[in-house]
Amino acid sequence: MIELPFFTPEHRNLAQSVAQFAAREIEPHAGVEEDVEGLARHFVKVLAGAGLLNYAVAASKLDTRALCLVREELSYSSSLADLAFVMQGLGTFAIARAAPDHVREFWLARAANGKAIAAFALTEPDAGSDVAAIKTTARRDGETYVIDGRKRFISNAGIADFYTVFARTGTREDGRATLSAFVVSSKMQGFSVVERTSLIAPHPIGEIAFNECRVPAEDMVGNEGDGFRMAMETLDTFRASVGAAACGMARRALDEALSYASTRKQFGRLLAEHQLVQEKLADMVTELDAARLLVYRAAYARDTSEGRLTREASEAKLFATEAAGRIIDSAVQIHGGAGLVRGSVVERLYRDVRALRIYEGTSEIQKLVIAGQLMKEIRGLDR
Ligand SMILES: Cc1cc2nc3c(=O)[nH]c(=O)nc-3n(C[C@H](O)[C@H](O)[C@H](O)COP(=O)(O)OP(=O)(O)OC[C@H]3O[C@@H](n4cnc5c(N)ncnc54)[C@H](O)[C@@H]3O)c2cc1C
């Protein structure tokens, strides 16, 4: 895959060096499920030490192929390390594009050198897929905005030093929100972490609340009303990279399945010599190749052309995350009972991969986006 013309020699070197870094620094911690927050902090520190956070925190243009390659290699070992990496990008993308210079420089430098952990706070109890239903408000009061509301399923809640928060600063005639974005430090009065949520797989995540949380007006990112567009641009940019993370996990599952099938014997033959197992392996590698082609096509297109390339990114996320679910399921099946043993690599992947079909837009939402874009293209409204 890496030999395809999607990549420059720098990308090829990067993929190789991140694979070596992950084998050395990440893999030894991969199965650890205690003190998830401490481990996430540790991963941010070692990723910063290796200079890798610069591929997520982009002061100028993000190199989407590099972002995807790093995510694929980290996810091969640990989805927690991948999360530690990508959240620094998701939490700073809008800031990099639209915050006042001094705010931008302050947080970007800290995020890139691992001194501050970032988060992206969009989802609420009543606003998941339906972002415009956001109830959290930001009310202007002199030179400040006063934020009130709750956000749930916020990755890094509890360990983040700052949050890019999307809040309602107005309401349209149809009742939908006009959104604006703010940088909120975890030290601000009125900010609190109200719940640490335990998920199916290790992931620092929780619910946060704003209770008359007063932030300086200069911490608004962009202009009033730009929030919805910035949230969508962030998700659009990072979407293909969720597919890349899925590919890393699927590639690991395939490697584990191949290795097991090449050593375990039943009925006097290796599992890999049974045709029904071979069928699974053939489907797994074909789906993985197709997923990687979609992911790196989307990343390449984003890096080399103008426009948002929404459809390509959504196709990549949709197909790669769904395919990874199927590939990892087959890897568990090939392992038989051994695939269900707590702590085995494929058992861990089976739990880890599930979230990818839900966060940053569920599979159903990706299908709506793809169809919506297709309709625009047919009517000649886009491209
Ligand atoms: C591990 C994890 C990490 C996350 N991290 C973050 C984060 O850092 N920041 C953040 O802001 N959010 C985060 N989220 C939240 C995530 O983005 C939402 O969970 C997701 O957008 C779905 O929203 P919801 O859970 O409210 O589900 P809902 O929107 O209630 O959807 C429930 C179901 O209904 C379907 N559905 C909804 N609308 C439609 C429709 N129009 N047509 C067809 N089907 C539909 C959905 O596809 C889904 O299957 C995270 C979630 C998870 C699981």
C-alpha cells in the first residue's frame, strides 16, 4: 500500500518510523486497562517526545496522509495511544484556523509539545447526531461570554487542560441553534467534570458541565455564528483518519489470525489449510485493501485538491470502520475460544473497534452525508 503513488518518500519514512516507535513505546502498554487516564497522559508525553503530535496539531495546513499513517500505525498497537494522538488535533483544529493569534499560539504550542491535553466538546444529552439541537448557551456579557449547559461523551474529559466548546449563541426562526466556538480552560470557574463514563473498552471519556462559566470574549474561536461550520469542518477533516485507525486495528487482526491459523492444527491440518478458514482470510485481506484504498484516496485528495471533499471522507470512514468490524469478528472466529479470552489481542480489538462506527458521525449519518453530496453533485451544485 505504502508504495502507491498516494505517498511521498517522506510519508513512507514516517510510516516506517512510527511503526518502529509503536513497537518500542506503545506495544508494551497495549493490553493495560487500569489507570486509563494515567496511561493516556503517558502516551501524550511519549508522542510529544517523538515529535509526533505535530502531525495532529497543525499550525498551517494539516498533512492528512501523515495524520492517517500515524493513526494507522498507532492503532495497530493501541487505540488508546491513537486517541491520545488524535485528540490533540481534534481539540485544536478550529483554534488553529480561527482563534486570535495570541490564543492560537498559546494553545497550539502547548498541545504540540504535550504540555496541555486537548478535547472537543460538541455532543450533549439531547444533541448527538443532531448537532443543531445543542442546548448549551453562551450569552454575551460585556467583554465576556457566560456558558451554561452540559456535554456528554467527551473524550479526555477529566484529563484535558482545555476544551473547544460549541455553544448556542442564537436561535434561528426554525428553533435550530446558531453555534459559536470557544476555548475553555479546565481551570475556569464554573467548569466541572460531572462524570467519568466507563465504556466497553479503555477510553478516557465523560460528561462536563458549565455553570455560569465566564470566558473572555477573545477566547471565542472565529466569529459569532461560525461554530456549526467549524465543527463540521473539523469532523470532515478528521473523518478519513477514523478510517485509518480502523485499518490499523483490522491489519493487526489479520496478522493475528494469519499467525494463529498457521500454527494451530485441527483434523490433522493447520487451520490455514482448511478452505473455509482460507475464505475468511481472503475476505479479510480484500476488505482491508479496499478500506485502505478509500482512506488514502480521501487523504490524498484532501492534501492535493481544493474543497472539502466530504463524500470521499465519509465513504472512507463508513467503509473502513464497518469493514474493520467484520475483519476483527472473523479474526475472533478463527481463534475459536482463544479469541474470547480476556486480554487476548483479538478480544481487545473486538471491544476497541466498536466505537469507531459511532463517534465522529455514526455509519447512518455517513450514509446521509454521502447521499446528500451525491444529490448535490447530480444537480451540479458541488464541484
Ligand atoms: C468512544 C466515543 C468517543 C466520543 N468522543 C466525543 C468527543 O470527544 N466529543 C464529542 O463532542 N462527542 C464525542 N462522542 C459522541 C459521538 O460523536 C456521538 O455518540 C455520536 O455523534 C452519536 O450521537 P448519540 O450517541 O447521541 O446517538 P444518536 O444521535 O442518538 O443516535 C442513535 C442512533 O440513531 C441513529 N440516527 C440518528 N439520527 C438519524 C437519522 N437522521 N437517520 C438515521 N439514523 C439516525 C444513529 O445513527 C444511531 O444509530 C464520542 C462517542 C463515543 C462513543
